[in-house]
Amino acid sequence: MGAAMGGLLLDGIGHAYDGVVAVHDLTLAVGAGEVVCLLGPSGCGKTTALRVAAGLERLQRGRVAIAGRVVAGDGVDLPPEDRGVGLVFQDYALFPHLSVRDNVAFGLRGMAAADRRRRARAVLERVGLAELIDAWPHTLSGGQQQRVALARALAPEPGVMLLDEPFSGLDTRLRDQVRDETLHVLKESGAATLLVTHDPEEAMFMADRIAVMRAGRLEQVGVPADLYCSPVSAFVCSFFGDVNRVAGVVAGGRVGTPFGPVAAPLLREGTPAEVLIRPEAIRLAPCAEDAPRPACVARVIAARMLGRSSLIHLGVARADGPAHHVHARVPGRFLPVEGSVLAVTLDLAQTFVFARETPA
């Protein structure tokens, strides 16, 4: 079990609904003090995996261990309240008839009333809401409700925290703030945290490691930089942001593109391939009038400033048909005139080649 001795271990989890497989042979460990994000599109099985870990779905195959103790599998099936987990859901599920203090103290079993009140206040101070201890849930903003739900989950000092899309109900500006606050509180708690999200930016912000799921299976697990810079599949590569796609065939260890050939050392000769190029991999420069014509040029179709970067729509000429439409992302303000011609080079570190997938 290794790193999961003080955290969470999902070992060979399998789960199906009415014969349709939702999770297939999922093995994932989350260490104490670590934040791991289960990332993937809707319906990929990530929420099912979290619910199995929590005990909200009965284990069908595999086992779940928390702090080295099996809580599901091997003839064991502990209810959620006996697993030592804290739960935060998308809708926060606060009790409307209880004050903030009583919501947070709700799960503190076996404690004297005075101790429950002290613990509730202490954890509300940790999430910055001590001044609202006597408020009612309906008087709180969405961000405040989310922090109360987090405080309630943390109050019993669980060894494992499970969060399912906890920020999706917040508007964009508030979401960034609450994410930041939540990350620091979770890291200070020392709990092993498994957070489910469909938002790759959120996963990269929150996670020590990201586990990308696709159709019930783990596609790739690693630190955010590895998943972004060294994706193992076109699915993982494209999930972390827009990409330009160029189809081709491996010939002489390379795949031809409008930008020139790209090496494909891991693919066999004749393999149908797909080249994925991140918009920031396309480097643009003016064409000097007195210099030789660059190997690749593109005509500007449109240029839009997006705040911290500019998005340039380009038409890249190719010999065998109409211009290839691609997007380039350039830091800062860069707004070339529509119709102008620019020299193009590729950053090969942000260009990836995979065997073309057969449609399911």
C-alpha cells in the first residue's frame, strides 16, 4: 500500500450500473497531506469512484483502504460515518434549520456540548467564517456556504477528504478565490484529499497529482506538469486545452504537416497519425522584406486580444489543398493586421504525435 498507509487506497475498483461498466479496474493511492484530482468528462466514472470510496455506493469489486485499514472489500463494508472521511458536494447540503455553528458541529459525535461548540468555532476560524457562527445558511453567499460545508467536513478531523465538484456552483471570480482558500485549508489539515472535477484548470491549480479518467479507466496519472508537457494520448493532450490537429501518415519516421515534418519515432512506418499542436507552440514573426522567404508562412485571418494573451487565427498554405486553419496564442498584446503574412515556426516541445484513433 506504500504511500497510502496514512491516506486512501482504491485497489482494483470495478463498478457497473445495470450491466454498464462505470469504473473498470481503478487503482489509485492518495497519501496523507496530498491533494489528488480525478479529472475527466461527464460520465467517465470519476464521481462513481469517489462515492465508492465514501461508502455511498456499495463496493462491487476491489477494495478500499483508509489509513491502512480496509473499509470495503475482503468481507468488510463500513458505512460512511465509520470510515473517517469528510465529504463536500456540489450543492453543499447544509441543513437550513440549523445555524452555521450547528451545521459544523453536526458530525461531532461522542463529544460534550461545550467541546462541540469549541471545535465548531475553531474550524470556522480556520476557514475565515468565525464572525458568521450564528448565521443561517440562507443568509450566506455561495462562497460562504461552500466554506461552511468544508468546515463541517473538516470538524471531525478526518484522515480523508472527498470533494465532488465543490466549486462548480460559484461564479468565475469567486471560484478562483474560494479555490485558493480551500487549497490552503486542505493542505494545513494534513488529510488525504481526493477531488473530482471536469475542469482541467481547476485540477492543475488544486492538485499535487492528477488522475485523468476516460470511459471508466485511468488514462494517465502524474503531476500537472507531466500531464501537460508529456501526455500519453491525444485524449489527455486535448483535455488540457485547445489544440490544432493535423492528420498524416508516418513516412521515414516523420509525419508531414503544413509547418514541415514532425518526428514520430515511436510509431511504425505507414501508421495513420495525428499531430497535436498547442496554440502557444506556433511562434510568429514578421517576414523581413529583404530576407529569404521563410520555410513556412501564414496569412492572418483574425486577431483577438483575450487579456493576458492574444489569439491569432491563421491560414497556413499547403500544396495539396486549401489553407489549413490554425490558432496561435501569443503572450500579451499582439494584433497583426488581417491579411498580413507572418513567418511561422513550431515549438516541438509543445507538439505531439499519436497514432490516429479509430472512432468508437
